[in-house]
Amino acid sequence: MSDSTYTIPKHFHLPSLESEIVSIWKNENTFEQSVSNRKGRPSFVFYEGPPSANGMPGIHHVISRTLKDMVCRYKTMQGFEVNRKAGWDTHGLPIELGVEKELGITKEDIGTKISIEEYNKKCREAVGRFKDKWDEITQKMGYWVDLDHPYVTYENDYIETLWWCLKELHKKNYLYKSVSIQPYSPAAGTGLSSHEINQPGCYRDVKDTSATVLFALVEASQAQLLQNIDRSEAIDKVYFMAWTTTPWTLPSNLGLTVGPNINYALVKTINPYTHQLQYVVLAELLLSKYFKPEAEDGDFESYTADSKVIPYKVLGLYKGSELEGLQYEQLFTFEANTLEKIKETTPNANPFRVVSGDFVTTEDGTGIVHTAPAFGADDYKVGQKNNLGIVTLIDREGKFIVGSGGYSGRYVKNYKDEKDYQDVNVDIAIALKKRGQAFKVEKYEHSYPHCWRTDKPIIYYPLDAWFVRTTAVKDRMVALNKTINWKPKATGEGRFGNWLENMVDWNLSRSRFWGTPLPMWRTEDGSEEICCGSIAEIKEHLHEESPERELKDVHKPYIDQVILKSPSGKKMYREPDLIDVWFDSGAMPYAQWHFPFSDKRYEALAKGDNASENLKSILPPAFPADFIAEGVDQTRGWFYTLHALSVLLFDSVAYKTVVANGFVLDKFGNKMSKRLGNVVDPFETINKYGADATRWYLITNASPWDSLKFDIKGIEESQRQLFNTLYNTYTFFALYANVDHFSFKEQYIPIQKRPELDRWVISTLHTLIQNVQTYMDDYEPTKAGRAIDLFVDECLSNWYVRLCRRRFWKGEYEFDKISAYQTLYECLETLSKLIAPFSPFFSDWLYRNLNACSNREHKKSVHLCDFPLVIIDDIDTKLEERMQLAQDTCSLLLSLRKKSNIKVRQPLQKAIIPLIDPTMEAKIESVQEIIKGEVNIKEIEFIAADNNLIQKKIKANFKTLGSRMGAKMKAVAQAIAQLGSNEILELERNECLLVNIEGEEIEIGLNDVEITSDDIPVYWLPLREA
RNA sequence: UGGCUCGUAGCUCAGUUGGUUAGAGCGCUACACUGAUAAUGUAGAGGUCCCCAGUUCAAAUCUGGGCGGGCCAACCA
């Protein structure tokens, strides 16, 4: 380049500057070069969490991408090879729901009104709908990621790796089929995901019939319970009280759960419906819910059916753990729920017992939980643990099955909108009342989930599902998590750590259409199963009659048409489930490279007897990641699945550092939502203020992990404060440099030979480099950015440039001037590199402008440069301190002028500075020229410390005295504050003083006090002639 | 309902192991500067450190309990 002048644009407009830079990058392949010119250097592994392109990018995407981009650019400048492969998340419920909404269909229509083939085609189209917008924001915000070779989760290769992972899990016995209790909509005939349940409006307050039910103990258990009860009367029967809001689950009851540490009371009372004497057990703390305090030990004799108050008497107390194992009589006995029937599904089931569970509370109910393992997750868990068995008297349409006595065929809720629907729950309650086995029946209002499509209440229902046995490696997951560098730390220890502690097996199954199919085939009788880890393996096992043989697309419906042949020759059909989309993204470290199939050694190693042993020698490339970053909402999503899979498969972490950034809220601190209309359009923001200003604001305003109250004014501010100031500084430099033809051609002036001000700003600059590097290495970009802000504003612009202006326009082009040019040039050039990771556009613009003229470095772009190195020798902390003193002194003198109303323009003869400490004179003297110039004063005079111009003040040093004085501290502080100037002088001279506190002599050392002078240690004298 | 997190000036944020006048920037007001001028300087106003209780000679800081915002998980008898 032959330019001998620095470009000075007429206007400073960040957005148009940025679009210029974008096209330069494109022409010069700057991004590719920034990676390829680090080839062979140690790599810094980064994983891009795949966004879904079926929605528009929002401002919250800009923050996490800024963070990712910044770290990657920084590491690149530090000399690492940083590959950044983009990715697209393409499966999942939101995509299906979007398509269904668009087509105006529901899940039931799939396979009838629209073929699965057609439906999945629509989904495939939908996932890329906003890809253009995503590419645009990626480019506009300056996010460097390889968009040309992304990983796409729906591609056959990608899915094949997922299958490989699943097969590995299967081999290790980490994959199993079981039932799980899931939200289920009988009206829609489908299971629902928690995502669907949590859609707004799904939880609704409804009134249900609730019943407090009495379970009669069997004789032996009753005897056991009563053995230590001293009683004068014969107790006929003892009942356990349990409360339910879903009486339809009572015929499926198999257990009663008590809290092991809850106290229970055996109570003599009267049944409010039958008015008969009754003996019941419930939590002691909940007695008041059923009985009035005044009824305690009430008069049983005079009770009549009209009595308002039911008397009760506590006969005995038990700990929950003492009740465990007691047996009771089944509440409803039908053909379908006999013990024999139960044993058909659970051969050694032992139901109708009291068991204990930690989830039991005394918040409501009776402290005894009616447990029907089929209809509640907790119930199921406790049932499994205690071998209660499982009874499901309700079919998938939500009605009682045949064999449920009089209830057979009746719907548990009005699912069919029957006009004369008779609530079966009420009937059950009435039946129990008649039997004397209901203690309280009432309407109870609570919030209950509803199906978002049919508006009908859901139930919890046992459905078949495939699980990953994550609990088998829980300890390793916990241990390895402790080696991960979490930013912020608390998320790793708290939110994520707790999540790991309470982990349950990962339910993989989804009964949907558009997703990764489970590669599991079974014979119809379930006796043989095979998990295929590759397309080739499927083809190996094809049954002759399989209608699908090519498998060009591994999705439904084709995969379901694949019939395999079992070792014994039977037909095997695929398990119909799809897998959780989180598996897709969690396996991204391997699937993005089509591991292990992409490894040339794989095919050879996979053959032979030692296959699995051999394969241990290949590890996925670029694994684990050095760094990932996403929103905190991913803690239980991507962060978890990445971690789980890498531990399960490779006993390794998947990432060494993870930054969990917070959320972007609107300026009032409310969450952004389309409904509230407070979403920020990132395109608008970037087009108006520029990506760099936006990025700078997002990073410096709040730590990435704190939630950010997004206010557009903040972007304006960072544009003004940082970019405008830098721009002004640059144009100032360019203006004079062009006049003087400075292009850094003169010999480099060693820093030590430059004037003090130059040495100072270079010293400060290197201190800044040091701080920025420390902060960046610690993933504290906010602190780094703020340090840069401070330097540009306080040091460079408002001190160095301000004081040096004359050096640029006055005098000959020689030593002092050249030194100034070189110094300012170096500051600008270094700054362009320091801010390059944060604001890639402006920094490159600045760097290119400088370098185009000087040709100082053979780099086309700042992003191809190395990060500035700290030169320790250039740092002179003493000088920095001195300069600080000069700045403070100037401030002081200027404010003095202000107070006396003497303008800076009017020169003054002398300033008198009393010396507070002995080193001050030398320090100020070295910077006195600066001070004199700044405040327009001819000379500075010092007067000795023990002058009488200043009034000294003395204050107690609470730190040293506090622990020694204890309660007397207050009095001591007061006494010290009242010391006169003579006493202060004495203390200073003798370094100790005796003070009388409440009649006691206390010795006080120099360390025990802080001696200060009045605020104004500077006086001025007018110019003699003035 | 639980876990985590945040709460300091009008706004955005600092605030060390507890130490006595709680800071900065922006904004606001007044004045000054006018050879960086869509800049700059000086000064001023502005605080229940979310609330309550406790520990301590001393609490924005530590402990407990609340309240409010946010995220996640649940909503279960």
C-alpha cells in the first residue's frame, strides 16, 4: 500500500464501518486465515451448542454468541488453533408443534389426514426456515463460526453416530426398557412432555372431589400396633387415614406411605357419617385439620348425630418408622385387582402394606399417603422400592377396565363430554361413606394440569419407555464435575451439583414422529432384542421379507418398515419410540465428526474378536472441549447431556470450562416475551448502533452470568464513551501525523529515553495489557472490558492526549514530537489488539488504518495478529503513582480556583503545598511541570509538615483497637477524636500516648490511629503583578 | 412447592478477611473551557445498602426468617 496518509473519514458511523469490514473479511477470507495460520499450534477446543433455526434469533442469542466469539478470538490471538464448527438442532417437539399449527392438524391426524412421510418432510423444511436470518445475524454481529460445514442433527451420518452411542450404552447395559409414570391425556390418547404441560394455561384451578379414606388394618397388624396401648375398652378395628384428590385411583391402591420421622397418633373418635365409634391413625400435627381443639377428650357418651363437635381422644403415639410393615385390608376388591392378578405382573409382589417415603409431608392431607403405583411418579418409585406391585385399573381412554366391579367402563373424568356424565369420583366417595370408610369428603380446589389440545385434565399413567441408566455412573459424574471450571462457580456446585445428586435415570423415549429413531428391534414376544449401532449393522440383519432395505433416510416412516431377523430366525420389529432430542445435542462431540465411522482405522479395528478392546484406542477428535458457553437454562439440558454421555461413554468430562450466561431481561427487569411485546430485535439494534457497541455493552455492563437488564441507552453510552473517544483520539493523531508525514519510519525511540509522560502512558498501557490478560484467562471479560474503558477515557484521552496536544502541533518535527507520535501510535495499535476480541469490526478498522500507512506489521488484519505481550520493563509503578498524584493535585487546584472563582485562564504566581508525608515533595517535584501547566501556575512551593496552616485530624483505627478494646471501643474512639493538636504532635513524636478512658490509662500507638489533615492541603497565591 | 441466583443513588454497576464520611459512570443542576468541540473540566443535589431478627465493641458485608425479580425442576397424596 502506498498511502502515506492516515484515512480520516468525514463521519463516524459504526454500522457502515462494520459493513465495510464484513466485505473485506469476505474478500480476504480473514476468518479462514485466522484459523489456518495457527495450523500445527496447540488447539483450543470449542463446541458450538446448536441453535434451532425454526425461530428468529433474539438478543439473548447475541449475548451468548458474543461471549463465545470473544473467547475464541482471544485464544486465537494467543496462538491457539481454534476450530469453530457451526451446528443446527433440527429435531424436537417445538418444530413438530410449529408444523402442526401451520397445517392446522393435531397429533392424531398424523398417519391419517397426513402421512408420516409428508409430515416429516414438512418438519425438515421447517427447521431451516430462518436459516437465512441466522446466517445474517451471525455475520452482522461478527460471530466467527464455520457456517459452511455445520453439523446438522437430522443427517444420516449424524444419526448414525447417535446409534453408535446407543449401542455402546446398550453393550454396557446402560440402556433398558421400563415403565415410567408420565403425564398422559386420555382425551387425546397421547403422552405429553413436561414441555407441553408447562405451556401457559395448562395448569388450571379446578375443584375436585377429595376424600379422606379409612384403610382397615388386618387383625395381626392391629394387635401389633396395640400391644403397648393401655386400654380399658375393646377396640374393634383400627383404620389408617389417607387423603386423595383422585378417588378413581383408590381401587388401584397398593400401599400407604408414611414419613419415617413424622409422629402419628392413634385416635378414638366418631365417624361423622355413620356416627359410630372409630379408631383412626393420622399424623399428630394434622389432628387440628380434622378435630377441633375443644373436642379433645370430649364426651363420647352424650354425642348424637346432631352434635357439631366430634369428640376425640389420643390413645397412643408412634413414629412413622414404627408403622412400617403393618398390613391392611384392600379397599376395593374386584376381579381385576386381586392379589393373584397383581402377581401376574409382579410375581412376588407384597402389597397392602404401610411403607415409608421421604416425600411425605404434613402440609396437607393426613400424613399418610394413599399410594397407587400406576398413577403417580412418587407412588411408582415407592412401590418399586417396596415391591408393592402395580395395578392399572384404567385403560388408555381413561375409563375403568372390565373387571372393576360396578365401575367397569366408567370414565374417571368427563372425557367424552357426556351430557349426563355422573362423576365416578363422587360415587366412590359415597360408597366409602356408606361403608364407614370415609372420614371427610369435600370439594377441593387445586391447580391441576390439562391437555393443551383437548382442554381435558391429564392423568399420570404408566407408559413404556427406554431409559439410560445414568444413576450407574452418578458418582463419576459428581467427581468429574468437580474438575470442571464453572463460571460462575455456584452454578456448577449448586444448581448443577444438586441436580447430579438427585439424578434419576434418563428417560429417552418420545412418542413423536420427527426425531432420531431408537435403533432397537425386538421379536414380538420380546424374547430377543437387538440394538443396531450403524446402518451397516441394520443391513446385515435384514429379514428377507423386510419391505424397506435401502434406508436412504433413516427417519420414520422408513425405519419402521425395516424388519430384522433374530438369531433364531424370528421377525423383529423396531421399538416405535424416538429419542429425546437432548441426546442429539449431548452426543454432538462425536456426531459432529461422524465418529467413529470417519476414523480410517475404525473399519479395520471393528473386525475380529478383539473389536471392542481395539476400539478403545480411538478417541473422538477434538475431545473434550476446552470451553463451551450457553445460557443457564441449559444447565439441565445441554450441559447435563454432554456431561452424562461423555461420562457414560468415555469416563471423561465433555468440557473443561463452561460459562453459563444469564438471561436478557427488558429494562424493567421483566422477562422478554412476544406476548408482552418487549422483545428486542437484534437486527434493529445492530443496524442502528453497530454490533461492536452492542457487544461492548453486553459484555461490560454486567457479568455474563448475571441477568442483564437490556437498555438501549446503554449501547448509546458505550458507543459514545468508548468508540467515539477512540475515534476522536485516532483522528486527532491522524490529523497531525498526516501534516508531519509521520508513518513510523524513524528509528524506534527506546521507551526509557522518552519523556516522562510518554513513559507513563506506555507503563499504564502495559499494566492494562497485564490486567486484561489475567481477566480474560479467568473468563472475566466484564472486568477486562471495564479496565479498557477506564484506560481509554481516563488515561489516554483525558490525560495523555490532553496534556500532549501542544507537542503535536507546535515545534519542529524532531525528538520530542516523534516520541509523542510513536507513543500515541503504539497506544492506538495496542488498543486495537486488546479490543479485537470484544469489538472485531472497529478494532480491525483502526488497525488497518494505522498499519496501512505505517506498514509496521505484515498483517492484513488485527485478527491475524498475536495478542499484545506485557513488557514488564516498561511498567513503572512508581511513575504511575506519581502521575496519580499529579492528577489528584490538579483536581484539587482546579477546585480551589473554582471555589475562589478564579478562572484557569488567569495565571497565578504560586501554589503552596503543605507536605503531609515526607516523600511527597520529591514525587510532586517530578511532575510539577505538568501540574503548573494544567492549572496555570508559575511555581510550586512546599512548606514543612509541622506548619500551622493545616489542622490535623485524628481518628481511631478500629481494626487494630477493636479487638483489643472490645466493649470500651466506643469510649476510646470518642476520646481519640477529641485529642488536641498538641497531643497529636506528641503522639507523632513519641509514637505512643497515654489516654484516659473512664479512669483507666490506655496506651495508644501510632498504628492505633489514623492522622489526616483537612481536605485542602494546597494554597495559592496570586501573580505578583496581577 | 423446592433448588439456584440477584436486590446498594433516577439508571447501570463497584464495594477486599466485618472496621465507622458506602463509591464510580451515565443522567440531572450550576459554572467554566472553546487549537480533540456530536468533546472536556469543576462543583452540587441525589442512599431506609429490600425488610425483620440475631451474632459482634462494630454489619451493605456473617447467621436465621421473610419480601420481590429471574432461571430450572416440580405441582404430588
